[in-house]
Amino acid sequence: MARTLVAALGGDPKTVEGYGKGAIVGSAERLEHGSSLALARGYGMREVLGAAKAIVASTKKVGGPGTRLDVPITHINASYVRSHFDAMEVGINDSPRAEEILLALVMTTGARVHARVGGLKAF
């Protein structure tokens, strides 16, 4: 999944500055199943990006078809770079069904538009 996402962003993993992951778990599944699957995808994203140092921010919830999830985004090398604090809403109209898990990976190639907060800077 991470390789496909990098390819969609132009193919160069060095352009990726932010990332996050999430899962929406169907009603017949356990929330922790979404956590364990998302955890593995986070390691995969960091591997594809090479030098990524920060943990991959994540969220999860139980929901039915059409449920939306705000996936948190942080900088790939320092979780406290505030210019990269963001979220992306994800969801699919007919997913997840009761026995499905919707996994989402999110990557960005820059900071939030018009970020004006202090704190650590990305170099």
C-alpha cells in the first residue's frame, strides 16, 4: 500500500513530509484487529520512506458502511513539527461491512497550507 501511495505522489519517497494511518473496523470485528493491521502498515510506510524517524500517527473506530474517519497526519521525522499537524477524512460509501476492515494510509508532500504556528521547524 505504501509503495502505491508513493507512486501516486510522483514516485520519489524523498518528497513525502507527512504521514498517518487509520482503520475503520466493521461491527463483527474487534477494534484491536484494526490496530494490529494498521501497526504493520505503519512499519511498512516507514520502510518505504527510508529515513522516517517519527511514529506514524493513527486512529481507529468501529463503524458500518459509510463511516468516516479523520486520519491524523504528523511530520515523518519529528512528531512535534506543528506545521504538519493535520488530518485527512477518509471513508468508502459501502465499507466496512460487518466482517471487513477498512485500512487507510495517508501521506503528504508538504505542510498545511498557510501554517502559522510556532514550534519545531522541518528542515
